[in-house]
Amino acid sequence: MRTAVAAGVDLCLANPGTTEMPLVAALDSVRGVRAVLGVFEGVCTGAADGYARMTGRPALTLLHLGPGFANGIANLHNARRAQTPVVNLIGDHTTWHLGADAPLTSDIESLARPVSSWVHTAKSARSLPSDLASAVRASLGPPGGVASLIVPQDCQWEAADGPAAPASAPGWGTPDEAAIAAASTALRGAAPAALLLGGRALCERGLRAAAGIANASGCRVLHETFPARLERGGDLPSFERLPYFPEQAIEVLAPLHQLVLAGARDPVSFFGYRDVPSRLAPEAAQVLELADPETDLLQALEALAERLGAPAEAPVADRDRVAAPTGELGVGALGQAVAALQPEGAIVMDEAATSGLAYAAFAAAAPRHTMLSLTGGAIGQGLPCAVGAALACPDRKVIAFQADGSGLYTVQSLWTMAREGLDVVAVICANRAYRILQVELGRAGIAEPGRQALALTDLAHPTIDWVALAQGFGVPGRRVESADALVEAFGRALAEPGPQLIEAVISA
Amino acid sequence: MRTAVAAGVDLCLANPGTTEMPLVAALDSVRGVRAVLGVFEGVCTGAADGYARMTGRPALTLLHLGPGFANGIANLHNARRAQTPVVNLIGDHTTWHLGADAPLTSDIESLARPVSSWVHTAKSARSLPSDLASAVRASLGPPGGVASLIVPQDCQWEAADGPAAPASAPGWGTPDEAAIAAASTALRGAAPAALLLGGRALCERGLRAAAGIANASGCRVLHETFPARLERGGDLPSFERLPYFPEQAIEVLAPLHQLVLAGARDPVSFFGYRDVPSRLAPEAAQVLELADPETDLLQALEALAERLGAPAEAPVADRDRVAAPTGELGVGALGQAVAALQPEGAIVMDEAATSGLAYAAFAAAAPRHTMLSLTGGAIGQGLPCAVGAALACPDRKVIAFQADGSGLYTVQSLWTMAREGLDVVAVICANRAYRILQVELGRAGIAEPGRQALALTDLAHPTIDWVALAQGFGVPGRRVESADALVEAFGRALAEPGPQLIEAVISA
């Protein structure tokens, strides 16, 4: 634990069991690591992701052998796609007990590898401090990633060497002049060109540099569909989001002859559809990478802007904030209400899925805020990630803009919000369906789904009472069924400290 | 799906996504496979386990790529330990899209292997029927196990060959005469001897044979600590359970010179503790296996009874059912109340953990019932397994005797109970703590846990309102705080059809 503190780690998101008791005790023997309990492991891993997205520093998770870890895999998958630094501490049986194949024995490494960029099983207590220092370093990348350290229980209870010094900071690589020159040529050429932003490019520095690049070169600027973290609103430049459905993305990219990737990957379809290619950019387009994942992307963007002769500060047009909606509570009014009321400095965790489609268009004109999104498609990230963001930024209001179906996967997050008094307003978009699957049934050519198929996309029989669920976990909740009621309830909830939940029942 | 029906599969526990849409549509194109939605994958896998424990036949699960599957791993770990047949259908990206490394791409086989005795990725639509027939056959063993079939989406939507015939039934092996003779010699010898029952031995035939063996040989009979399924009560013979804590189990086994295993493994400690051996039987004791896991255990037990000259029907002593308790609601009164009121033919899913400790002593005198228990230590099995048992046996009352901490992992099960109108009474043992961890802190030598350690075992701040959670998921609930109130509420709940929840707040 002293090694963790020395490496700048100050939070442990825990759902421990018997094999982690010595590590649990260690949390009190050292000052500086705050322990926060999640009553389901997906809460812990998703919160670690949210915390690190906001701080840039990994949190520890503390999880119970293979099955406990497995419950956290889905959100680690999202963290992996977000390139978030996370350090998992996973207890295991004592080394001499593993051969007994006791009931909880399993192949933890096989479970950990698909979501981890670094996996190691501790061999002794003595080397545990250096193992942890290596795990923290591995998590920091660049780029960031999930490090999983499996710790047999005897390695926890036996005497360790003194704390290990933090492993030397890896640091980001220097931009490649040739890549910058090539990007410059591509973007200022006569042929239609675009800059596609992703990852770390979506912070203030990156966005301002991109605005300068656009001004100087006349190129289009897009950003990836599901950013880990996007700064938005206020006087920040705002760019077009690459659409989710491949046909729409292909249409957006079709005119391009040049595509410069800045922290984004060469775009691919989220799923493989019949008669739709995996790659979305035109085959004939030239695709250039401004910086590889290990390179300092912001430095590269600023160098590109300078090379293009962009002004130091790009002018930003005034934007009128959208008004609060009235009347029926459709998806449009829902997005409008969130954008109209969200306070300065809010962190908006957007896992609203189909219910959030209207929001993005309004959000650019909202006050300055941070948006977090579902990076890996493993639903159930929103509420845990909001927990982590709130732990990271206690002085900022967190809005969990949350689809109802997705929210159920990790609904236990509400309890941690209540226990820690986190400043989260959860807006549950209650369309009472897996709406995206109703769309996808149609896309799969199933024009008239049968009774069972429809039932598998339906959450209305019986209706899920989110206000009762919130109450069950200790969070005050309200249900609203009109835009006016949402505006009133959302305004009130934002004015209160501590967690609040609003079930927004969506019409049609 | 026609292959599934032909192989005797009639239930699909589903939480599908985009990559499973063609399989979803197929559920309506064929009669005979009932689709049941779980709003979290752990509900589906735990229910498949419960269903197969009661029917002996595998259910299908239908899960969404690696992260969706991962959410079901913990309960598949329990199914693996229970040797339950389960067939997972896991969708994946179309074969030609996998190389694009789209956001939801992951190494599903690496995730599946630790819990599966059979893993296969379908290569084409044409071979999918025979792949499924192989999966069903693999799940049936002997012994039973988890079969995971990964199905890329194009293998779902393209044309398949006609349905495959069920793969030839494997069948149980013939008992080994030498093993029976050796067991007979061991048990009727003068040295202290015991028969340890587990697995399939714990059905009526096995128990009656064991009673005959005990009568004829004078041996002790024990059963494993966490049986997948135990028949109990009524006029069934009842045997001593091997204790959970290793020191107690070692004490029980210490006098033995001979230990004959019948469906149980050579007992090992659940966890590795300092100065406690992994193996629990005395080192000097001779341990014999009556039948290997592939052999017909019941035939072996009956052959052993016959060889020992046991009477065909062992006499069973009359047992007085315990009276309903009154007064304070401690762990004793809780177990007494369940045992006093449970109806003839109940299925009791016991994941009550420390709150269930008193129950077993009362349950032998209850009317005939089936007990299911947590086989793999991956908590959160109880409510899903109750779902599966109720789907398997609609004419029997299911009692989910459930610890509160464990119940939270898969609390979403309540919604499936409500949707399907399942006849489950959930008795939530609300001690508002991870009580076992408070015990384990002490066992780990942490005499005075610090503030953070205590907080990680505490579920009382804030209190979880289980009646509200039940309401949230559509299940009627009541809270009781005395033995009298529990008896009244439990009696009423048992008399009602459909799901009911009782939050039993445990004093001290």
C-alpha cells in the first residue's frame, strides 16, 4: 500500500472476500488510499475507469479470485477500449492451496488476459511491492491500459520488502516530423480532407489546436463516435461526431480523399452487417496517422497547427443555449432538458443509447462540461463510471444520462452513490425497451419479429420502477412523465447535494 | 433450433444483443424452445444451472459476445463445480468483421475456457447444427459440464444444413467390482470408517442405499458441504454435513481410518489458512473412490449395499417437525421458521451463508424437499438458481433462502421472477453485513480491524431496502423484524401464487 501511495494511487474500489483480507487490513495501516465499497464488482471496475478518465491516475480495484474478477470484466473491457489506466488487485488462494483445486479455484490469468495489457501473478510477498510498481507503470502506458496483478493470499500475509519506488514514468514519445508534414500536406491540399479526432485529442488543448488546423487548412474536423472523454460546451470549438450506424458514417466519409487520424483509429463499423464493409472510409482515400498511440498527440496537433500557420487562438462563435422544453417527453425534449439545465463544469456520463440521440446537438451550446461515453459497447458502464467521476471530482456535478436497459446491469452503483454521498444526478431514460435491439431486428431483415423475439426486447412487462430501486439503494428518486416535470425535477435535483435519481418516462 | 429441440432442449435463457438477432428470430421459427429474458447475464447462467439441476437437461443461454458472456461467468463457475449441463450460445462478430477489431471484439475463448469443459467457435452456418449437437452432448458428460459454443453472426444468418440428430447419449460407465469390493472391506472393517456422499449420490436412491450401507456395516455417513442438489426431509435418511470451516471438518474426519468417496471429492479446505492443511482427511487414513466421475454412482452404491447384505429398505426413524418460532429474529429462529413452514415438495435454494447455519439442523425433519446449494463459492447464485428451478418445476414451491450481501450480485433475478410469474418466495436474510468477512478478518489474525476494513464488510450505511428493490422489479415484498412476523408473512407468501419477497431483518 505504501508503494501504491508513492506511485500516486489514492483510491481502492473494493469488493473483497476471504482471500483478500490481509490487503483489506493494509488499507488501514497506511494513510492515503481511500477504500470505497461496491456491492457488485462491475461497479468497482467501471468506477476505476471513470476515476482515471478524470484524473489520469489509476485507481486500484480489489476483487475476489476468478469469479469476482469476472463480474468486473465487462467494464474493464470498456476501460481497455478507453485506454484508461486501471490496476486490478485480484486475490487468489495461497500458493500451496492452489493444487487442491478448492471450489473457488479457476484460471484467473485466462480470464484477465482479454481485458488487460499486463497480467502478472505474484510469486512471493517480498516481490509484491515491485510487482505493484510494475502494475502501476504498465497501466500508465503510454497508452494507458488495464494491469491485472493476481496476489495469492500468502503473498499478502507474509512480510514484504519495503515499499518499491514508483517505476520510472514512461512518458509520451516525441511527434514524428514526417507524419506532421504529411498531415499538413494532406489537409491543405485541394482534395476534400478531414481530421478525425479521438482519445486524448478531445481535451481543450487538442480541440483548440484542431480548430486552428481547420481554420488554416479548410479541412473538416470530425470526432470518434464514442470518446472516452470529450471536453465540450462554453467557448470550446465543437466538431461533428462520426455517426454510429455504418451507412451514415460511410456517407459522411464518402467525399474524402484524405483522412488524418489524430488519436482515433481508422474507423470501422461497430458490427458487421450484410453488404456493409468493415472499414468506413472510402477505399480510395489516403488515411494518415498523425501520431501513433505512444506519441504525444497534443504536441503533434499543436505542431501541425503551427506548421499550417493557424492563429494561436481560433475564434469561437457565440452559441445560444437551448431553452428548457415543455410538453411531451420525447427523446428530443429529454436531450433538450439535460442540455438546457446542466450546470457549468458538469461531467455528463452519456450511456443514454437511443434515448440520447438528440442530446449531442444541444450539448455544444451548453456551458463548459466533460462528456464521458461508452467506449467498448459493454453496457452497464454509465452508473459505475459516474461513481468514479464523482469520486475524482467532488467539486463538480455529475450527470449520469442513462438508458434504462443498460442501467440495470450495474444498478448496484446507486448504493455506492448513497454511501459516499456522491454528487450524481442520474437521469434514467425509461423507454422500457432494449430499443436499439428493436432497430437491429429490423436491420437484420426481421421485418415482423415473433412473439418471443419481441419479448426479448421488451422491459415493460412488468414495468421497472426506478424510483423504488433508487429508494432500495438509499437514493432519493422521482418519476416524471412530461418535459415540464422533467425540467422542474432536474432543476431541483441539480440544486441538491448528494445523489438523486429521476426516472424520465419517455413517450413514444 | 430444431437440433436443440431434437436433443431435448426446451428453454433458452437469453440476454441477447445485435450479434444474436438471427438466433433470436429463430426462437419463433421453431416450436419447443421457450425464451426467457434475464436483464443481466448472471441471471441467465445461474438459471440455466438451476434448471438443469432439477431436470438433468441443459438449457441454452444466449449471450452477447465476450463482455455479455463475462457477466455470466461467475454463475457458470458454480455450474462447473456442480457438474451441471449448460449450453452457452455466445454471439460474435461476423467472421469477416473480426479482423477489424471493432469495439466489442475480444478473445471469447480465453474467457470461456476457465468455466467450460467444451469450447468451440462455429466456422460456418452449415456445420452449426452439428456443432450444437456436439455442445449438448458435451454438456451431458458424464459428468455434466458447461459447453460454450461461439457463433459468429454470419453463421447465424446464412443457410444451415438440416437439423442434426442428437449425438449418441454417452451414458454412465459400469461400476468397477474391485472398487466395490475394496469399499466393502473398508467399511465393514473394525477400524473407524465413513462413507462421504456427494454429487448424484444425494438423490433418493443414493441416500437409501447409503442408509443400507450404514446399517449393514456400521460405518458413518457424511455428505459434502455444498451439494449441487440434495434430497431431504420426509422419510428420507439424513446424514451429517461435512462442516465448512477446515478446523471443524478436520475434527470430524480425525477419527477415521477409512474414507470411501461416493460422488464426493477427497475433501479440501475451502480456503488456504495459515497452519491448516489443504487436505482435511487424516494423512494416515486410506481414501478410496467407490466410482470415478464417469461411472454410474447409484448402481455402485446399490451394489455396495447388496454386497454388505443391507436390507432392501432401511428403516427410518420418525422425526418431529420443528415448531414455528416466536420472539426475536435471530439466525436460529430464521432457520426454524423456514423449516417449520416449508411445504411438501419445496425446492430450497440455500445461499443464506452465515444466516443459514441453523437451518440444516431443522430441515431434516421438514417434509420431503430438494435443497440446492452454492457449489463454487461465487456468490450471487441463489436468486438466479431459484429462477431456473421454478422454470423447471412449475408445480413446486421454490424458496430462495438468500443472504442479503450475496443476493445483491444478481438482484435483477427478481424481474424475471415477476415477468414469468414464478412461484418463488425469496427470504432475504438481512444481517446488513458481509458477516462471513467479519469472521474471516478475525481468522486472518486481524483482531481489531480498522475503520476502512470494517466499512468494507458493512451493508448498513445506508440500509438496503429490499422491499423497495422487490417493488422496483415487480415483486410484492414485506419486511419483518420478529420471528412471529416472519412466520406470519412466510405463511402468507407460501399461500400465494407467484413471486414474493420477505426481508427478514436479523437481530444481532
